[in-house]
Amino acid sequence: MKFKIFSIIGVVLCGFYAATASPIVPKEFYELEPRDEPVPYIFDPLPKLTDSSPTTRYYYFELSKTNLSPDGFERPVWTVNGQYPGPLIQANKGDRLVIKVINSLGEAATIHWHGIFQRKTNWYDGVPGQTQCPIPDGISFTYNFTLDQSGTYWYHSHFLAQYVDGLVGPLIVHNPKDDPYYNLCQDEYVVTISDWYHNTTSVLLPLRMAPGYTGLNPVPDAILISGRGQYNCSSPTAGTNKGDRLVIKVINSLGEAATIHWHGIFQRKTNWYDGVPGQTQCPIPDGISFTYNFTLDQSGTYWYHSHFLAQYVDGLVGPLIVHNPKDDPYYNLCQDEYVVTISDWYHNTTSVLLPLRMAPGYTGLNPVPDAILISGRGQYNCSSPTAGSNCNSNVTAATYNVQTGKKYRFRIINTSAYAFFFFSIDDHSLKVIEVEGTPVKDTDAAIVNVLPMHAAQRYSVILTADQPIANYYIRATIPNNCVPRPNNTINNDSYITNATGILHYDGADSNLPTSTPYPLEDLTPCEDLNATAIRPYEDSPPPTNLTDEFVFNITISNNTNNVSVFEINNSSFEVVFNNPSNQRILQNGNFDDFETSQNAYGYDHPDGCVQITLLNSLGTEHPFHLHGHVFWLIAQGNGTDPKNLTTFNLVNPVIRDTATVPGRGHIVIRYIADNPGVWAFHCHIEWHVELGMVAQLIERPTDFSKETLPDDVKALCVAYNSSINEKRSTTLPRNSMAKKLQIDTATVPGRGHIVIRYIADNPGVWAFHCHIEWHVELGMVAQLIERPTDFSKETLPDDVKALCVAYNSSINEKRSTTLPRNSMAKKLQMFRKIK
């Protein structure tokens, strides 16, 4: 058996290609030339050191900026010798390193040799302002020190936040004599892991350090392993357009199975990528990856979420925006656009709540949310009895910046498990221009002050920044009767009914808004936006040649386990994860042998017209979502007598994919059967999905059975059937404590502590700091002045003195903090932009 050593360095090391730094021999001490071409080390075993030690190893580092795309997104990268991660330095304990650094970055720099003791050479530790002056642009400086240790180290810039931009590399020191594991392995590799940003720190750092900024550190855009990553080019910031193809590799590390559903995406010819476990695919087991691969033949505001159990309630959601530069009538009307998500939120996970909701004998309603979030942020009442000791009362509200006179498109997505919302922005009317992928007419009726939204619904609105410069509240409010909370209901003592964000005008102060909300008393709660506000932009009457018609009655009853379940036509849906319905259709072309509990309804007329009448005998409303289609909503109203429904609109009905069935009411929808496959039709209150309010629509099985299932979709079921982790774990891990170690980097827990000891055997000035670079720049640094009496007896090399003279005379000692013209920061359509 062959063993390999992996030296793993967890740093901001990013890159697409890197090579071993070539040792160089001096013609004269300060004129160093390359000896040979670089040898690759990323993904290859480290080259063996063949020369004897101790020896002096010479290296030549030129620092420069190079455009690279380590994760597929191109940006300027701070490099060493044009490489990224930087060149490998490899030596033996006792060797001397002489490294000439030529700075061609256009700004000052230093190199810190992370973990190296620098005994008797404190001035080469590379910390500007503590052990040396920065190296000015256009100047060279030589680091010269002896290695009296061995192990896995790295080097990086210590000037401002340059190493976040890529100025890093590995430094491996071997110990052939005393390393007990030296001869145990035949090969070894270096692996770097890092976060990565698409903006440079010259853009991000001024934003992080801006006066009045109350947010946290910038969130990375990607993660890199040995300088390589896979950016999700389907994200809104990557500019997804109609006609684009999305290839999304999902690696499941949840500890339980999962799927991803692409909510609102038609999945024509790719039904198996719709992400519904038991209907269109098997779940993705823990530790397994699966790639979704589909083409977007539509545009609008969509989102993605897990469809496995109730995972999306725990946070597995995100926006999916598809632009249409050619045909969107509102595409060029706004200067900028934002995505806003609104959602309910629970403090217990669904692995706790769902068993309670589905417990035998439970007679309450759905769990009451603990909070409301706007773009992932809310304000919980930390003084409440249920708050607990970890409650943070200082969460910054989601803030959206606008400039006077500009128009903004806000894409609003209700990602809730349960809640209906009234959404509004104080003193600003909202002009609705899109509902779930369908542009709407440009009329006065489309202008609203308050936007009603049920779970899974989406709208685009135009906001004109035409009010006095100030701050205004953004509001998401749950009407009381839309989330009833009788005493026998889980979490009924929650009193959170609203959340606020902030619309901030450029030039306004940082004080909280004083604006007042629009009145809600005259609005009808729990119902969809009036149809007159969202007529299709282009007249589109529904088809009249009905070929297939279904009537679905929604009821509730207790099953044989005394669990209160929902039924469609007296049958509660029961998912079979390991035998997806579409694979059953592909095998035999029919659904006649489907179990009653599969709630399967089929139709087989090519391009036929399907009509579904949904009758809700219950007192609460249900937002129903149809996969694979949009539909004409030809009727919606009170009453459940199929012979006495509201008048059908066959002229200009609303077109959407999620509509609310009123309590003791009905909806009637029509759509064209132009998308063969298996499509879910279900209430999007997630608690109701888990309790069986789901139907399967088997569309044109004859045509669908002729399609070929991709091999990876088949293999997923094999992997799932052999997995043992298909059920969610509810076990809480025990607390663990690290053993005492001699290390140079340790993590202080939140509201916790560490205690360290070391021997004062190395006179000099040593930095002690948090290695989150944003925190370094914000001052989380101490200087440890070790044995100054002894250190004061040492002699500073002339080149170190000269460096300060050069730096003081340079004009480039400070990095530019001005946002460059056409910078990515100005172009990004941000999911959540925090002031």
C-alpha cells in the first residue's frame, strides 16, 4: 500500500495555476537569475530535494497583478511570478533562504513568512510598521534567514489586505533526520483551502471600514481548493439570461439526504432535474454529489430550495433571476435592481418541529414562526421570556441604498414555510411589472402601496426614489388571522408579526427612519393581489378546447395512526423516495399501477388543454404551486359548489404559477399540456406538503416514456438505495475539547477564551493578531515586545534601514480606496446590499 502526505493549509490561497519556485544561484549577491523553469506542484507530488543540507537556497519573487479566473470569474489577482497560488518554497531544516522580492504591484507590499521563528532576524518577519517598512513599488528587497524548524508553513503579504487578493504561497520545511513520519509515505502533496472574493480588497476594505457601517465582514463569493473553485454562474450576479444553460454541481455535506428544486423553471425535456424526491429523482445521499443540467427557456423572478422533507424551512433557499434583454418590456426602464426575500423563521429546526406537527393525536395548527426575515435579517425581541442567552438584539436591518430621481426594480420573493405577508415601503408606491415570470400591463391599476404575498409567490415592482432624502422603513407584516395561534398550537406564544428593513437615500444620515406605515385595515388579509393589477402585458386568452378536466377536493382527516393529514380527493400523498414516479413511467409508460396514496392523475393528449378545479372545504387558505408550467387563473373566489363558482374569465385572466385558494373557496386553472413529465401540484405551506396536500400530474406519459433517463440520474437512485443516511439526524453532538497542542494559530470561541503559553526565547517584536484579515485591518492586533534589552544589542542590516528611506520618499505608500470606473461593485445586482 502506498501512502501519501497531504499538507493542508487553510488560508486565503487562491489560484488557477501554481508552480514550484525555482532556486536561483547568485552571480553576485544582489543579482539573482532563474536557474531553470518552474516545476508544477498543484495536483502533483512535491519534487524531491536531492541536494545536501544545510545549504543556501536562493529565490526570485516578482510581485505583480495578473488577470486570472480561479473559480471561472476573471478579476485582477496579486501574484508572485505571475503564479497563483504563489510558487512553492521547499527546504530542509537548517537551510538558509535568500529571497529577492521585486515589487511591481503599483503599490507597497511586504512578505511575511507565516510560522517561521526568525531567530536573530526579526526584521525579516515581514510585518509593516512592526518589523520593517513596506517595500515601495518599483523597489526590490531581499529576505535572508535560516530555518531552525520544520513543518507546514506559508508566506503572504502582510500589507493592508493584499493576501486576500492572492499574494500567498506554501513554504514546506522538511526534517529528514528527526521527523518520525519522514519515511512513512512515498509521496506528498500541498493542499490549500481558501475563501475568495470577486471584488478586490481595494473595493471591499473601504466599504468594510466606512463610517457608520454596522454590518459584518464581506461574504466570500467562492471557496477554492488549491486555487480552484466553481462559481455558480447561474447566480443573479453572473447575469443569467433566457436561453442560458445552467450546470450546477451539488455536493451534499449536510449529514442527510437532500434535493434542489428550481422553483418556477419549466424543465422542458429535463423533468428529472426538477428536484422533487420520489417524483422526479431519488434524494442525493449525504457525501454524494449530483449535477443539475438544464436550459432556461423563460425569464423572470424565480428561486431554488430543497424539496426534501422540510429542509428549505431551515434555510436551504436562494434566488434565481433570469433576465430577458430582448423581450422584457421593462428591461431598460430601471437603473438598478435588487432582490428582496421575505420569510418566516423558526428558532427550532424542522427536525424538532416536524415530528411535533405530525404527532399522533396533535390537534393544533402549524407551528407559529418565531420571527420574520427581510433578506435574511430580522429583529427578535431579546427581552421576551423565550429569547435565551444567545439572543442578539443588534442585528442590522437589511438596507437598500437608492439615489434621488432613479428608478429601481425590486424583485420580491416570499420564501416562507407558512406566512402570508403585506409588503410595503413607507411613502413609496410600488408599480407591479411582473408576476412569476409574466410581465404585466403598464396601467395605473398596477400601482399599489401594499403588496399581498403568500408563500412561494414572486413579484417585480418599480420604485421611484422621488421622496425627500431620508431613511424609510421597508415592512413585511403578517396579518393576525393569516397565522392563527390557538393555545394547542406549537409555539403559540410567539408574538412576532412584522419585520423592517430600511430604504436609505444617498445623503441621508444613519438614524433610524421616522416614517409611518400605510394603513392595512381596509385590505383583505390572506388573499392574492387583485387581478386587475396584474393582467398579462400581452393579451393572452386561455384555450377553450378542454381535453382533460379534474376536480380536486381538499379535506382533512385522521389516518390510521391518528395523525391529522390533508387529503386530495380523500387521499393523502405518501412519498416513496427510492422509486421516483417519472422512472416508473419511463419503464412502462403508464401510471395505472400507481398506489392510491401517490395521488397520480394523468392525461395523454398532445398539446391538450387541462383544467383543474380546486375546492377548499377548509377554513384556511392554501397557496397552490404547479411545477413545469404557468397557468391561466380563470376563476378564484368563495364557495365550493362546483355548479356555482365565480364567473370564469376567458378574456384576460392572470397568468402565474402559484395562486391562493381562499378558505372555503376555489380556484380554477387552465394550462396547455406541452411539457411531458411528472409535475407536482401542491400547497406551498411546507407543513401541509409534509402532511400530504400533494398531487402528481402525469403529463403525456406516451411521449415521456420515449425519453432517455441520464445515467447520472439512474446512478443517484443506486447510491440512495445503498445509503444509510436517508433519514435526518436529530442527535445533538456532545461538546468536545481540543487536546493541548503546540501550535501557532488557535481559534477563540465566540464569547469564549483560549489560554496560551510560550517560552520567551526569541528577542524581537512579534505580532499577535486575529488572522481574519478584515479584523486585522480593523485593529485586532497586539505587538509583543520580547526581551527588549537583549534585542537592543542586535545590529539592524543596512538594507533594512535603506528600505525605510525608500519608503518614506515613495508616493505610493497607500493603496487607492477609490472605486474604479466600471468597477464590479457598481454593476453587481446584489441579493442583499447592506449599508
